[in-house]
Amino acid sequence: MDIQRLARLLEQGAPVVVLDVRPTHEREEWHIPGSLHVDLYDALKRNDPEALKDVDLPDDRPIVTVCGAGRTSLTAAEQLRSRGKQAVSLEGGMKAWSLAFNTAAVSLAGTPAQVIQVRRTGKGCLSYVIGAGGEAAVVDAALPPEVYLRLAEAHGWRITHVLDTHIHADHLSRSRALAEASDARLFLPEQQRVAFPYEPVRDGDSLPIGTARLQAIRTPGHTGESTCYLLNDAALFTGDTLFTDGVGRPDLEASREEAHARAAALYDSLQRLLQEVPATAVALPGHMSHPAPFDGSAIGDTLAAVRDRVEALSLPKEAFVERLLGRIPPTPPNYEHIVAFNEAGVISVENILDLEAGANRCAIS
């Protein structure tokens, strides 16, 4: 079964069992929402015919077996079929699943704009399609251009603006490709990092999207150019600056001294957001640290709720910096290569699934 078919089944709430047979440490890193896990990897690798004999599974619904790359899960599916189960393997495994996505409408008050959250559930990337007055903007495109083109067409919108909040380190940006495919204007925060043409966004810039408007708020810290976009005082697209349960990491491509300075800059940026953006605005992050369920419920919360939930936001500056530097998560795999591709504006790499595989690691709780 391919990832598109499984994603549709999960989105429809169809009766299906997803059986994850990977080692426990891989499961803990990232997984398919609602999946059942049994660590059978070693037994299946040695072709133990009894590997699944104690696993209680239903007879009346399909079972989709999952592993890292879609090979060991084939053995699991074969064993289950020999027991009379309706079992198939997920093609490409979790590597392929990194491109699976679902969507959720964001509920906003006081704005004519509609916002669709596009959730790359396996990878943890969140991107957004903002539609108003027949036009649309896409923020932080992380999936192939046709995904956003189809969403816009279904709502009667024409994509006119494509924006990134910063130069990403954990996934290949599709923004340049989407801008070319849609004949839209490509906007990036002003910086000297990328090697391709774009329209620079500076602090305070205002971009009309049909009958709505995006205001740029420069928020250095996660990266030097990080920028948030405020939609009509109703929604704040925060990229990797602020999450619903944490803040951005300041250490990627930075020495210890640079990470300290960036953490201090992030503190100032976050305090600026808390002071200048309405507390009722919905904070919509660029990533999530857990798989997005197929429930149609958008990931986001009011700035007031995030402020109350994220303890670090109430700390004094030095305590904030110390806390962040003391809680740095593991480094995202392949981030140096991904940054290099994003700075070059290149996505045509053969091993794209290998390059992007793994969960998001941009947040610090």
C-alpha cells in the first residue's frame, strides 16, 4: 500500500490497523498516529516464523505493516497473510511516510481570510495556505508544489505570494519551486544566505493578500533572518521561533558563543511578540514535535495560552538563555546538507527521502 492510500484511509476514519514493527527507539522518534507498536524487528530480520504468533490482531479489517524502509514489514505482512489476515506492507516504510500529509482548517475571528494548515505528519512540518479575495499566499511550503496548487484550486484561489519564515535546516523548502510553478512572487526574509533571486522581506513590511494583509515581524534567534508574519491581527505564523509548547533552538550552525548570542536575541524577539501582537492572535508554528493526527483539528493556540503554557517565556533573560542552552535536543540529521540545498534553492536530489527522514528537532520545551 502506498502512503497516499494509507493517508486517505486514516483521514476517512476507515477501519484499518497500522502495525509498526520497528525497534522501540525508532518508534519513539516518530510514528504514524494511531498505530499499534510491537518491537518485532530482530525476530523478523532473522526470519523467525513465529515472530507474530503472540500478536492479537483482528480478522475483519486490513492490517498495514510498517518498518523503516518497507523491507522488514514485507516479511511481517507475509506472515500475517499466512495466518489468514488481510495484511499488506507500507511501500517505502517510514521514509516514504515522511511525505504523507493531512490538512486542517484554522478557525479565525475578525478576518476575511481563510487559513488551511497543511501538516506533513511524519516529518512534523506545518505549512499554510492563506486565501482571501481570490488570492492565496503559502507560508513555509514543505511538500511538492502540486499539493498547494490543488488546495488553492479547490478553494477558487490563485497563489500570488510564496513566503518562507527562515532558511530551514530540517527539510527541503519547496517555496522556490512552488513560486515557479504558480507564477507567484517569492518572498524571503532579507539576508545574504541564498544564491537565487527573491523579494526581500524587512521588518514592518506589509504584504496584501487579496482582501487580507500580512505584516512581517523580524524575530532573530532560531536563525538570524527568522521572521514571523501577522495576518490581520488574527493569526501569527511563527515558523521555528515559537511553538505551542516551546521555543526555537538557537544552536544550529553556531558556536557556543554564537548560540548564546542567538538565545539572547530569541528572548528579545519573543518578548517583542508578547508585547506587540494581540494576545488573542492564534500562534501557528512551522513545526510540531509529534505526529499530526488525521482529526482535522489545527495545531495552534492563542498567544495568551502559549505564554501561559511555555514556562520559559516568563523567565528573566539570563535564566531563559541558560535554560535553552541546557536543553538543546539532538541535532537534526543531515541538517548541514539540507541548509546547503536550501541556500542554493535546489530540491532535485536523488536521495530526498533519506535526506529528510526523521522527526523534527527544532523545538526546545
